[in-house]
Amino acid sequence: MRNKLFTVSKLLLPFIAIAISVLLYYYIPNNGKQKQTAHPYYLFFLAVIGSVILIEILIGLFVQSIRKRVIHKAPFLTGVIVFLALLNFVTSKTTLLPTLYFPSLDRIISLLVESRVFLLRNIGDSLKLLATGFAWGAVVGFFTGLALGYFKVVGYWLNPITKIIGPIPTTAWIPLALSTFPTTHSANVFLIAFAVWFPVTLMTSSGIQSISNVNFEVSRTLGASTIYQIVHVAIPAAMPSIFLGVFYGTVSSFATLMAVEMNGNSSGIGWYINWQKSVMMYDGVYAGLILIALICSLSLTLLFKVRDRVLTWQKGVIKW
């Protein structure tokens, strides 16, 4: 009985936080300095959160996995709602923060809703650029790391070069890339590819070099060729390190994307953030930052799903 009451209280916490947020929104007067929006978008956002939680609770009555997840996530969601309530209180109800640089949640969410078509177009342009650069960097980095890790002669000549140019920040290459490549787009693709190339190369070569030499000796004794050892011994054993390099490369690629889109681009989320900052529209700046954070988070989540599927054998061996 006590456990049931504790579970019910956990599930009620997000709705209590939403109720308090609504009361703060309506019963405490605004500071009068924030630009008014056509609709109470912040309340609409809270209504969406509450509806999703309620739907998951109802589904959880019949599906145990969803029930466990919503019970586990309830305190965290409550914390998020409370944080948003405090942020909205400080920006809309008080004058503790400069209104110009700290717009209300209503303004940020309204911009996301009302400019969604224009924002989606910029997201599409950014994703095209990111996907091209990421693909080149991951493929070249994988084969470079494979060569460095497996072939000692290649490692002898290229390891020092990789260790010298790899740690240089990608943004330091922007002037050289813009003056070397024929178009800004090709220069940006190179810079994103470079940001991905180094971590993938480093972790791939490190993963192969950490494989016990016994594995290669046994396969060689059984008549395995070099190609067979690479495909069936080196790559599978180094796969955890390869995925780690891809994760690092993903984060670096998003940081580089933001930097390169502020140099000569006429579209993209990075360009949009820079444009909004130049016209002192900081609700647009925050909206762009929220979008790029969501896209990066979704990309990493997808990569984790792929890793979990590929490296199923790791479950029970290491802590996930």
C-alpha cells in the first residue's frame, strides 16, 4: 500500500508543478517590458507536456515497460517544469535580467511556432551540409584509423602528422579553407569533415592497437589472410572504440557547423542565429540554440540505438 501511494505521488508531481506554473502565470502581474504575444504559448507548451505524460500514464496501465519509464521520469520532468516556471517568473514577472537579452518563454515559443516554415528550411540546409561533411569525415577517418592501427609502416609515417594537425581547432582552419576551396560550401564541407576525421581516426587506431596480439596470431595460424584479419578480427574488436570516435565526431561536427555557417552562408541554423544576434532579436537566438540542441540530442540518441543494436554482445559485460 505504501509503495502504491509513493508511486501515485510521483506521478502527480508533474501535474502539481504545471498547476503552480499556471497560477504564477496568471496571478502575478508581468513586468510590462516583455513584448506581448498573440497567444499564451508557454501555457500551450505546458498543456502539451501534461497531455503527453497523461497519455503515457494511461498506456502504462497496460504496458509495464512504459509504466516503469514514466514513473522513473516523473521527478525529472517535474524538475524541468519547475525550472521553466522559475525562468518564466524571472524574465516575465521581474526586472532582474535585461529584457533585451532574456526574452520570455512566450516570445521564444511563439517564434518557434510562427516562423516554423522558415526555421525548417534553415534546418534542412544545415542538415544537408552536416550530413555531407560528416559522411566524408567518418569514412576517411575510419580508413585512416584502420591503416594507422593495423599497418605499422603506415603508423610510423602518419602518426606524427596526425598528432600534429589533429588537435588544431577546426575554426583555426577557416581562413585557409575559404582561400583554398573554390566555393564556401566546399570549404564548409571540408571543415566539418575535418572535425569528424580526427576523433574517428584516433579512436579507430587506438581500438585496433589495444587488441591482444594473440587474436591475430591465432587467426594467422589458422590460415587467415590480411583482409580476413582486418574484416573479421580487427574491425569487430575495435567497434566500441570506433563508436566512441563517432560520438566525439558528432559533437565536434555540430560545433563546427555553427562556426562555418556564420562565415559567408545565407542559410542554415548557424546563419539564422548570427542574423538574429546582429538585429538584436535574442528570442530568435535562443530559438535557434534550442533547435540545434534538439537536433544534436536526437542524433546522439540515434547513434546510441545503432550502437546498442550492433554491440548487443556488450550487454552484461560492461555497464551501459
